[in-house]
Amino acid sequence: MSAATVHVVAMTDAHLDALLPYEREMFGTEAWSRAGYRSELADTRRRHYVAAEDVERALLGWVFFFFFWETSEIFTVGVVPHARRRGIARALVADLLAEARRRGADEAFLEVRVDNPAARTLYATEGFAEIGVRRGYYDGGRVDAVTMRKELAP
Ligand SMILES: CC(C)(COP(=O)(O)OP(=O)(O)OC[C@H]1O[C@@H](n2cnc3c(N)ncnc32)[C@H](O)[C@@H]1OP(=O)(O)O)[C@@H](O)C(=O)NCCC(=O)NCCS
């Protein structure tokens, strides 16, 4: 998918009708609710949310980032199934990391399921290193998380 056919825009409440069914399909018991998204979107001081849209403004992907002083953390990245493997997640992560640098963060963290090779490969190829494991972090204690970290050059 060329850059001309994907637009990265600020995420708003208007994206939620399209996003929530994908959220439930992708994240199951870990999915966020509409109320959860709304309260996250309201906090622009510590959060940065962007969406990818096609030329008709249909949702293709989204990503959420949290800032805490010099530290930042990716909460989640999602790309709709029909738009995967076209570089959209990579573009969204690059947008986040640029924003993190603008806000003065010098490192970024994330947690990812051990059984999610697509996301682990995505983050590894974006320069995140695996630094630890959180036992039983997902699915009521059944699935471990890998913690990853990337140093952000100014
Ligand atoms: C993980 C996910 C966000 C990737 O989105 P995407 O837009 O398809 O990813 P990209 O096209 O930008 O891929 C970037 C790189 O990630 C890796 N990657 C992506 N999908 C992969 C897969 N299914 N298997 C292996 N590697 C994969 C590759 O290295 C890829 O580069 P390449 O295509 O040049 O080989 C998408 O599969 C998704 O939404 N999955 C469900 C939700 C999820 O698991 N989110 C992450 C949890 S935080």
C-alpha cells in the first residue's frame, strides 16, 4: 500500500464504531471497552493516539502510546486483517517513536504476548530488544508477556 493511499491522522471518538469490533476480534478478553477508549482519548497530555485511514477514510489501523516523563510505552497496535503486511503497523510505530522523541522521551517500552510472533517480529525489526518476561500477564494468568525496550536517540 503506497503512502498516498494511507493517511495517519489523530484518533478520535469517531473511529470507535469501526474500531471496537476489530478490537474484540483481535484482543478477546483483553479488549478495551468504548468507555475505556473514551477516557484514554480524553487524556491528550500523557497519551498519543493515531489511526491509519484509506482514501475513503475507512479505518486501517491504530496505535496507542503513553508518556511518563522520559519514559514512554506502546499500549497496543492493531491493523485490520485485510490491510496487513503492507507496512501500516511499521508506519504507525515510526510515527509514535517520532512523537516520543519530540516530547523528550529517551526510551520506549512495551509488553507483547509470547504467543504473538507477528508483533514480536514487528517490534524487533523496529529496534526493540527483549529485556524480560512477565509470567501470566495475559488471559487470567495463562499467557506470559515479553517486555521489550528501545532507546530513543534525540
Ligand atoms: C501485529 C500487526 C499489528 C502487524 O501489522 P502489519 O501492518 O501487518 O505489519 P507491517 O506490515 O507493518 O509489518 C512490519 C513487519 O512486522 C513483521 N510482521 C508483521 N506481520 C507478521 C507476521 N504475520 N508474521 C511474521 N512477521 C510479521 C515483519 O517483519 C514485517 O515486515 P515485512 O512485511 O517487511 O516482513 C497485525 O498483525 C495485527 O494487528 N495483529 C493483531 C493485533 C496484535 O497482535 N497487535 C499487537 C499486540 S500489541
